[in-house]
Amino acid sequence: MRLEEKPREGISAIERLPSSLKPQASSLKPEGVRRRAGASASRNERDPSRMKALGALVLGAVFAVSFVFPPSGFGLSTCAFRNAFGIPCPGCGMTRSFAALSQGQVALAFRMHWVGPFMYAGLALYMVKWAIEALLRRRVLARAEDRLRLPVLWSLLAAMLVTWVIRLATGMAN
């Protein structure tokens, strides 16, 4: 009578089986998890470069419109906040600031909304970054973005709110 061998430390029973008897990785998934051939991927499995490309296209459209939009506006208020409450919102003047910048009128852009040129530069950088990421299908400058995104966003938001309060207090609302 032969004594059974004791399993060696760190080796599981499955690892000791001959390869022909080992279960395949796909058979370890629950039945509902396996996908049929040709079935579309779930949202989590989709390529994130599509979203980056879409973001770059949307920002590109915003910049394209800002080249033809008159910095003086159309004479009508399109701001729902201003129409509802009779006072400008924290972002009032941002569209005209973008238009002025796109048309080379930097001083006018700062007068329309002094945060506008900074927001314009940031969005232009994001547009280029997302386009590159969509083409390369990988993140670019990921560490810098992860480290700077929230502080920059909070700073821009704070600057917009400070600008808004100053405009309301001094009557400089446009």
C-alpha cells in the first residue's frame, strides 16, 4: 500500500493536476458572465478613447463657435439664471470672453469675464490632450492631471464666485 504524498507548501490541488484536466479560465466564470461572439461590450469594457474623442470634438465645436460669435453678444440674454432672477450668474460673460479671445481681443476678453481666458486656455489644453489620448489609446500626463485637476477646478470655481460677488457689489454686472 502506497502512502499518499503530502501536498507541497504553496501548491494548490489544481496546480498539481495535469494540464489536460485543469479547468479553463473561461469555464470558471459564472454562466451569465460569458459573452457570445459578436455581442457588444458592456459600458465598463468599452474603449475610453471614444469618450476622449467625443470630448475633444465637443470642445472643438465650442471653440469653432467662439470664432464666429460676436464678443458683444446678440443683444439678448441667453442666461437662464439672469432671466429667472434678474442678476447675472457667476459665468455671465464667459461666452463673450471666449469669443473675444478667439478673435484676438485679449483685453476685451478679460473685461467680459476675467476668469474666461484662464478657462479658455485650460479647455484648449484638455481638447488637445483628449485628442492625443484618443489617437494613442492611452492616458497622457496622467500623474500631472491627477495631481492638478481638483486644485485647478476649485481655484477656477472660487475665482468665478469671487468675480461674481465683486460684480454684484460694485454694480459692474454686464
